[in-house]
Amino acid sequence: MKNTFYYFCLLLLVLSTDAYAQFKITGRVKDIETAEPVPFANVYFKGTSIGINTNFDGYFTINTPKLYDTLMVSYIGYVSKEAIVDKTKKEQTINFQLKPENTKLEEVKFVARENPSWAIMRNVMKNKNKNDKRRLDQYEYDSYTKVEFDIDNVSAKLAKRRAVKKILTAIDSIGKLTGDDGKPLIPIFMSETMSKYHYRRNPKKTKEHVLKSKITGVGIEDGSIVSQLIGASFQEYNFYTNWMKIAQKDFVSPLADGWRLHYRYFLMDSVQLGKHFCYKIDVIPKSKRDLAFEGTIWIDKATYALKQIDVRVDKKANINFLEKIKIQQTLAPTDKDAWLPTKTRVLIDIAELTSNTAGLIAKFYVSNKNFDTQTKHPLRFYNDQIQVAEDFKLYDDDFWIKNRHDSLTTAEKNTYSMINNIKELPVVKNWVELISILGTGYKSVGAVDIGNYLFAYALNNYEGHRFRLGFRTNGKFSRKIGFNGYLAYGAWDKEFKYGVGMDYIISRKPWTTFSVSHTHDILQAAIPVDDDRLPNLYLASIRFFNITNTNLYLQRDTKITLQSEVLKGLNLKVRLRNHTFETLPDLPQHFAYYTAPDRTDSPVNTEFVNTELMAELRWARRERFIQASNRRISLGTNYPVVTFRYRLGIPSFIAGFIDSDFSYHKFTLDIDQKFRFGTFGNGSYQISGGYIPSQLPYLLLFRHLGNQTIFFNNYGFNLMNYLEFTSDTYASFRYEHTFEGLIFNRIPLFRRLKWRSFAEVNMLVGTLRSENSAIIPSVAPDGTPIQGAASLGDMPYVEVAYGIENIFKFLRVHFLHRITYLDRPGVRNFGVKLSAKFSL
């Protein structure tokens, strides 16, 4: 009896244990195409309400006293998937790979009452300023950034190519790296960055202090530039702004002030996220072609702040080369109510250009912690927007193990080794070199770069075949001093031309440089090439075909330049220049002037020597720069850039050892800016003006740049002939507006082709005083009629244009109309010109 009671108790204990047994299912949900985690997905047992959401990294854990047959996962934008549960296991792992679905949410119609999400969104707008991080007087935090670039969609045909096969073999020696679709991934870049990010509201200042960077990549030799581009400064995603700039495009935020104009909202559920009870709202754009997001937002019920967001843009939007953009972000409140991002993940999937090429996936991950809203810094603390520590490359593996915010996955650990193997392959080195040449125009040979290939060859009706070989030293030669030069030769004129120069960095803080150069080459009087804004592609193109109609001359030009950033955003440049104008043999004399300005019977000169001193002030508020080993690169600014120049002509008796024929004063002012109109596109304007109170021949006055080629020139007047107008006082205004897809997205054929529209206006007013027109004879000593002395009248010169861009992803067609001065001989009142513009 005693034993019977014992066994009975033991049976009860076993039964009790089974009744309260806990089962554990863990796993991860990933995108089958990109291998990226899918956060916030719903994981649940089929036919029940038992489940959980995946965390930011796509992981989930379900503890349950009872197992069901099927585990399901679902999420907006993906095809739901299910898996069989093994009921014999107390602990098991089930991973899911979700396939994106092409169908969109259908519009939900609400009858007899308001859409319930609208009341929530009105409260979001009401509390927007309180929750936006920009209201904080200051904040700072520790940031960890991880960036990875992978080549994807490597087809079976592409994988059989010899170069690709060698790369895949190098990867396989370490381990397989594939997407969840089974296709191989080829990693080409991986980086980790630890930094300290600072913000100040009034005046608005930001600073990122890059502490450590671990960088490896194909074609990456010096990480100094890259380390300035991969930190938290370039991963700022604030959905409280109306417009978010991603890949140079403006996307309207779901939390924009005009939220109902761009989006539809659907209240789906209320969920608990940590300590926060949130509304879950799905959002879709009203027009699938607009630059707007689709996805889900989670709004905190207590504060109506954005707690979490998961949105994407697919290839149906009017964007080039992109399959999709995904942004996922979580936020946390600070001690001053406003919320700051804790984790952000961005994926940009670049499509393959053809069926025989591969695509590219760019992955960005940012983790922020240790928020501080109390510490204040003086204004001078923010002088450098991006500061890289001197020892940013000095670290060991233990540093990253201890300091990175999240552990690397096994695949990420292998990626570093894979990239190192890939970049040592000869075939990869050859491709990297070719891409570098195409991008920079130079081929590196140790400490010297050979180029620029844009100027290597030209064919024209004076020099015939023109060949040019140039060089410049790089950072391997010196981080302080650089030399450059070129030698050119014309097969028809049988003359050598050359140029040499030297640049010296006096100081990096503030950025101060000294340079000297000398050139001996033929130039074109119709084209004032001393404008620093003219791009190399344009300067190279003007040496082709018929160049004698632009009034050729020989110039010897010597320049000595000193420039420095005297204040943040304010740059001073001082330049002493001596240059000559000399006629070329066997060409008509297109230029001449009276040597005695008050006598028309005085001798006539067809050549001159000029020496001038120029002082330039350039103001660019909040312009951002990155510094390379021996140069500084501007990242631009959203504010107007104002440039004022004063030129003083120095006569010979002052210059002494330098010849000079003229004494004069010349003033110019330029203002230009690019800005955004959101849904209505982008605009840019250029305002210029100049005044010369002195008497000078026309080559030293303002020669307004005409254009008689088929290619459009942003810095000239495209229906004006060469040397058609000259002024000693002028003002000009140019405005261009690109509508993106605002108009053509509504037209079926254009919408499918992703063509975009733009419009332009170009205006000029100017005068030429009689004393300056009188100095120019009607004909040169050889009887050639003189051009360039004609002036504008009381009416402004006006031309307007409209056109189509994004043809074949890069071509622009400009349709131009000349509005005024149509009665002049040889003018065109209408023209069609081409240009190229690569944009997303």
C-alpha cells in the first residue's frame, strides 16, 4: 500500500510537469532577396492569437505552455509564410525567409464616420514640435555605424565568366556567402565606425568626431576620405521633417505637415512595444509614382510620438537604377520629452543595368546610445563639422569586441577576409584601376597620376590632331606639396604647348594654400576660360572641330595665388596674374584696338600684355567639406553662395619687372543657390553682375558667352552667337526648375518611360560706354572685320527653354526660344540642344 501511494504521487508529479511544461521557439525572419532582417513582423501560431513581433534585428522568441501545428509569419509588403512545428521538442529554431509581394494595399472606404487613423494623425501633428529632436537646445550621443556593399543578383551566366569565377573561388576559400535566394553575394566594402555626434540648436551646428574606423574595400587604399563619409552625419533620418533627402531625391515624410495630401492611413492594431503602448498604422502613398513611402508607423499613445517606423520605396516610383529603398528606425524619449533615434537600418537595392550584369545592395546600420541633453559646448567647438581623430586607424580586435554596440554575425566576420582576398586578385585590381581612371581622369603610377584623359586628344581645324600628356603628384608624394603639368602638340601647326604648376598646403586649420602656375597654349577669345566654374568636360569639348571661328590667340599666362578660410564659411583668395594676347600666324586678325584711346588715328595694336591683381571673397554658409591627403572637396550647402571679385589692372611703371599695357578696375558679383520645392521639384538660380569704370579693349571687358554647338552650356547663352555682345556693365539672371515627375507622372507613356520635365529662363542686361566702343576699330590692320564690340540696347536679352530629361536615364533635350534681338544677322530664334545629367 505504501508503494502504491508512492507511485501514485510520482505519477501526479509527472503529469503536473507535463501540464505546465514550457516550450521555446526561437528564430529569425529575413528578406529572401536581400538577406536583411525583417523587424516588427508578426509571428504567431496559425488559428490563434498567440504570438509576438520580431525585434529590430528580425529575431523572435516564443515561450508557450502548448504547441500548435503551424507557426506563421506575416508582415505588410511580404507574402505570408508558415512552417510546421515539431511537437516533440521542448526547444527548436524556425527561421523564415519572406518574399516581397507586388500587390499594394487596397483603399479602405469608411462610411458614415471618419477614418479612425485621422484623429491619431492630427494629434501627431499637434505634438510634432514637442517630440521632434530639433527642439532640443543641444544633445550628443555615442554612435556606432556599420556599412556594407555587396554585389547581388549574380546570375548563373554571369558566374561562369572568368573574372567572376575567380572572385567566387576566392570567396569560397573562406566560406559561402549567398542571399537567401541561393544566389552568390560578392562583398566589396565593409566598415565600422565609432564616433561622438553633437548637435546645437541656436545657432544650428552639428559635429561628428570620428574616433575609430575599420574599413576594407575593393579599391580603397586610404581610408581618410571614406571615414568622413560613413559616420552618423550621413545617416540622419528625421521623419518629423516634411521632406527627407535620400540619394539626392526628396521624399515626403508620412509625418509631413500636409500628410493627407500624400498618404492614405489605416489603423491596424494597438500593440505593446517595451514600455510603450502604441497605435500601429499602415501608410501608402496616394500616387505610386510619387516619391513617398509605404509601410508601417507605430505611434506612442501617451505622447503621440513616433516610436517605430518601417517604410520602403519600390521601383514603381520615378527613380532611376533602384529596386527599392527600405528604412527602419526605433526611437526613445529623452529627459526633455523629445525623441532620439536609437537604431536605424537603411537598405538601398540598386538594380542590374542589363540581364548580363549584377546589382548592388548597400546596407547601413546605425546604433546610438548614452544620450546627453545637458552638456553645452562653445561655438568654436563646432568649427569642424567632421573631425577625424589622428589615431582613427589604430586599434586591435579587442577594441571592437568591447565597443561595438552589436556583435557581428558569422557572415559579417567572414566578409572582412573575403574582401581582402578579392581585392588582391589581379583581375579585380585591373577593374578597380579602370573605374578609377574613368572617375578621376587619371591613372596612378606610384606617387604620380597621369592624365587628365579628357584632354588627351582633340581634333580641330587649326591644330589638326592635338595630343596632350599630363601629370600630377598625389598624397604618396607629399601631403603638403603637389606638382602638375602637361605637354601638348598639334600635328598641323607643329607647335608645342605646355603648362606647369605647384600647390602647397600652408595650413589645414584653417585651410590655407599657395599655388603658382604657368601655361603657354592657344585659347579662344570667344570663350572666357578663366571662369573657375567651367567644368573639365566643357573645356575639353571646346577644342574640337571648328575652333578658328572663336578667334584663336596664343596666351602666356602666369598666376600666383594665395587663398585661406579666414572665417568659417568665408574664403579669401588673392591672385597676381600676368597674361598675353598674341596673334597666331596664318589666321585673320579678329582683334585690334587704338593705342591712344582719345585718338582714332593713333596706331592700332593687335596684341597686348596685361597684369592684374585679383581679390576674391566667397561666402558659403554651412558649406561642408571633406579633406583628402592633399586636397579639400566641397559637399555643397543649401544656402546661397556669394562670390565678390575685384580686379586691379597694374600698369608697367608700377609692376616694374612685369610688362603691362592697361590700368583698370573691375568688379563682379555672383550669387547661386540650389533649393527644393518638395513635390513641385527642384530649382536653382544664378545671379551675376559686373562693372568696369575703366576704358579697355573688348577682350578685357565682359564677353558674354555664346554657344554655337549642339551641346547645352549651363554657364552661357545658348542661342547667342560667339562674341555677339560685350558689356562694361551687366547683370544676368538664370533660373532652372526641374519638375521631377510632377507633370509626366500623370501621362501614361511618359510615366512608363520615367521621363521628367524641366524649364529654364536666361536673361541679360548690359551697356557698353561709348569710350569703350570707340577704342575698337571697325577693321583690323589686315582688313578683317572686328567682332566683339556690339553692345546690348535698352531691351534685355532673353531666351527660354523647356525640355525632357531622364531619356535613357541620362540624356536631356533642350528646346530653346530666343525672345529678343531677333533682327540681328545670323541669329537663331529656335534651337534644340543636348546635354547629359545622371541622377536617380
